Amino acid sequence: MTPANSHSHDARMLANLAADVARSVGTEIHSIRASGVEIADTKTSLADVVTRADQRAESLAQRALLTARPDDGLLGEEGAHIVGSSGITWVVDPIDGTVNYLYDLPFYGVSVAATVTDGAEGTMEDGRRAIAGAVYLPVFDEIYTAWEHGGSYLGGEPIHGPSEKPLETTLLATGFGYTPERRTEQVRILQTLLPQVRDIRRMGSAAADLCMLAAGRIDAYYERGLNPWDYAAAALIAREAGASVRGLDGANPGTSMLIAAAPNTASELHAQISQAYSSLGE
């Protein structure tokens, strides 16, 4: 019988496994990067690239996770979709920030999350809820981990997320989609928000953005158009560090919108984003 909830699982153990796999795969892709990068394919646009390293990294992660836990399922950005029987599905982004990786920019990493589908608090728009996860940023040699009700950690030390700030003193991170239509919409929203915050950062990796938030290095983050593998581990890391992670107008966070910040800051940012989209007629 498939477990109905996360109480059947040792979330801390799952987080440790996620961290081991993320670090191992991240070390491998960092080593490959030194030898050059080969583009294997493009997806939704020329900006949405897949490298041979993405494919190898997903294969390595899949092998490691399912060797350790053969009854689990797995969903990967590069096409892996394995249905398991344990109640746990691993959601893997083998390289989050592939364009950064292609250009040898430092903000890329490996994201690994253990998820369940019990509908409990913390469930994302795709119906999954991460109970453990890790993100490894190999250029910085930083490993972020979290598990449900266990807190968030950077290199094994607790992190406590962003502090409350008024919107006008907020350093806000965001990202852009891959299609011209989505980018045009996002720029219009950004034009509305930019005068209301201290400044904007666009690092090119949702997982890195959310981990920077969890570490208190930025104050807030929002993005539309994310996929489950982009946020599964890092949204848990941000939430367990004390951030509010929410969607737009009562929806669960996910592809349609993900907003993360300290709770009061998140509410203020949500109001401004909601108003901006209303002004676009959405």
C-alpha cells in the first residue's frame, strides 16, 4: 500500500540522501564544465538549452537515488518519469541554470527533492509537497538542505531566512521565461515593481534564488512559469528557513506564480504583483 502521508518516511534521512546525490552530481558537472560544454538540444526556444552534461547529470542522479531506494518514483527535467510504489517521488533538476552553466557563470546547481502527494499544507500547484531536499551550488561549494519540520541548513549550519523589510528597502530577485511572449509580460510586470523596491537581481537559477533567500542574502523572490523541478527542493529550503512561500490570489505556489519572502514582505509584494497583473487584464 502506498503511504498516505509523510509520517511513514524519515525526512531527515531523505534529506541526507538528497544532499549526497546533489553534491556528487554537482561535483561531476563542475568537472565536466572545465572541459567545455556541448549543446545537445533546445526545447521551447533557443534560450532553453539542454547540454550533454544535463543528460549525464540526470542519469547519474537517477541511478544513485533508485539504487538507494528502488521502490521510489522519479521525475526529472530531462525526461525521466518513473512511477514508484513507496509514496516518494524524487523531483530532480540536474542543472538548474543551464544557460549560466553554458556561459560559465557561477549561478547553477543540482536540485534534488523527495516529494509526496498527500494534499497537506505546503502542497504546490503541481500537487506535490517536498518533505526533504537539497540544492548544491558547485562553483561556491555550497550545499543547502532542509527537511519537513527540521529547519534549513547551509553546510550543516542552520539558516533563518530573510528579515521583514518594507518593500522600498527590499532586494528583489526574479527570473524570466524562455518564450518572447512570456518575457514581454514579465518585463511589463517588472516595470511596475522596479520603482517600488531597492533593486532587482536576476541570477538565472530559481533554485539559487530561493537558496539565497533562505540564507538571507536577498529579501524577496517571485517568478512566473517555473516547473516543479525548478522549485521543489529550494521552496522547501526557503520555507523551512522561515520564509512565506505562496501563490497568487489564494492559489498554491508553482507554475502560475511563486512568491517568497518574510511573511509581511511577501504579503506586500503579493499585493503589488496582483495589482500589476490586474492592470494587464489578467
